[in-house]
Amino acid sequence: MSDWSPEDAIRMERRHVSEGEERIARQEALGVESAHKGHDQLAIAANELLVLMRASLELSRIRLRQLEDRYSAPSSDGI
């Protein structure tokens, strides 16, 4: 990332947050669908993955806040 400008890094991290939120929404739907179809083991696995995805998203949010704080670039989309 050394060749990146702070603005590039912030844009990338915002994209990571946005994509992570979308992936989590899809994963939540898959977990619910699996449970409704009686695929209990699949639903459990989906929920375990969801825990990891949420943790990863939180790390991206923390990194975004750090970048924004460091470079005084407030988020325009409320993230």
C-alpha cells in the first residue's frame, strides 16, 4: 500500500466495508434459507461463517476510522 495515496486507501477501505455488508446480508439469507429447509448442519456452518465475516467487517470499519482520523477525511456515506 506504500504507493497509494491516503485517499486511495480510504476509498479501498470504504469499498471493503460496503462489500462486506453486502456479503453478510447474502450469508444471513443463506443461513435462514438453510434452516427453513431443514438443513440444520448447513445452517450451523453458515452461521459460523457469518461470525467470522462480521469480525472481518468490524476490522475493516476500524481500519477505515483510523484512516479517516489520521487523514481527516470524514466519510460522506455515514460509515
